[in-house]
Amino acid sequence: MGEQPTLTVEFSAKSGDEPAPGEPKFRATNVEAWFGDNRVLKGITMNIPTQRVTAIIGPSGCGKSTFIRCLNRLHETIPGARMAGEILLDGVEINGHDIDPVLLRRKVGMVFQKPNPFPSMSIKENVLAGLRLTRRLGKKDQGQIAETALRGAALWDEVKDRLDRPGGDLSGGQQQRLCIARSLAVEPDVLLMDEPCSALDPIATARIEDLLHDLKARYTIVIVTHNMQQAARVSDKTAFLLSGELVEFGATDGIFTSPRDRRTEDYITGKFG
């Protein structure tokens, strides 16, 4: 059997063509998705900019989470789920037969709605858990990787003296930042966040929002949120989805102050949703 090309090979070959900040990181064209016979995305086309925060808003069931799960091929892990269309990451089709989904998810990390650390695993081991799936770690590397990731998630100062304590001992907001640290440890290019603050109190939410402003200097971030005020505070671009369709996509200031589509205005002013 010949050696299968991998995502790592594909992307290393394009290392000189990485997009500049603000240029498209993802190019999604006519993306459709189904659960069985139920079509939940209907021809989504948008470019997601590099090192910016893109918010996806819309009422429950509009396809927000499904769309971002297509960006790292988590959608296909659901029985009966499928998608069509084209999604390019740095010019590479992520659904190509030569793309390893596990390696794709190293480049495109996911933070979920409910913090999901391994509760009995130590804080340090939680940070390293994702990295262990794709590479072997020497003991010398483990401490530095954990510290770097925890600093990146603005959690190091709070946990540096108890790295061997269970991750489940942390508060909800700290657990969510631990999950962000776990994603950062694998050195991704992109962070997908699916309602990351919906289970958190206002103080923890503010910490996550402050963190997003810092992280976008190094990462491309896509955040699904039901909180329109949050979208307005943290994002550079906003996409409004309705019934599986992309109604409007543009600069966040424009979406919230002068939307082009009446449906967008009705949603952000609370007339439905």
C-alpha cells in the first residue's frame, strides 16, 4: 500500500501561502448539510477572515452549530449526517479523501457549550489530553506545553500551584478556560466556539470575552452565540442564519446598526427568535 497524503503534508506545502490577517482563512461555498432527509444548511457561502472573530447568530435550530461542525468535519461523525459543497482551509479542500480528520481537528479546534474537562484527570493532563492523540510527548516537553497553553487561556496564575489537582475541582468558568487551553496545546490555527459562555455566570463570561480579544491576535476564531450583545462586543464579522440560510454576513458594526435585510433587523430588535 502506498503512503496516504495527510493534511500535514498538504498544509506544509502551502506554508508560504498562509493568508494575512483579514484575508480569508476559510472559503465556504454552497455548503449544505443533512441529518438523514432533513436539510439543515441550504447553500451557505462565506469567507471567514484570518485572525478575526466571526460570530454566527440566529434563532435556535437555524443551523449555527451544524455549520461550524462542518468546518472541522465533526458533522460527519453523527450517524446519518452528511454535507455537500466546498470548504477550503488555506486553499485546501478539507473534505478531500487525502485529509485525515484527526489532523484537521488539530488545526481547527473546538470548544463546546458545556465545559467538558475530564473531571478525574489532573489539570495538567487535561491540557495535554488532545495532544497525546496525535503525538508522543517527552517529559521535558509536558510542563512547558501545559504552561504555555494555560497562559494562553489566561488560567496559569490561578492554577499553577495545583496542576496535579483534578480538572473537575475548578469553577465553571475555569473549566471552560481549561478546555480552551486544551485546544491551544495542539497549536491550532482556528478555534471554533459553540456557545462557550451560555453555561457561565456574567463574571466568567466577561473573562472569556476578554480572552477572545487577546486570542484573535494569534488565531482565527468562529463563535456561535445566542447572545447578540456578546456578538456585538467580541466579533469583527457577523453572520445571521435563519432556517438554514445565510441571510446576511458582514462587518459586525454594519450588521447591528444598518442591516441590509429586514429579517436581520427584525431578529436583532427582538421581533422574533
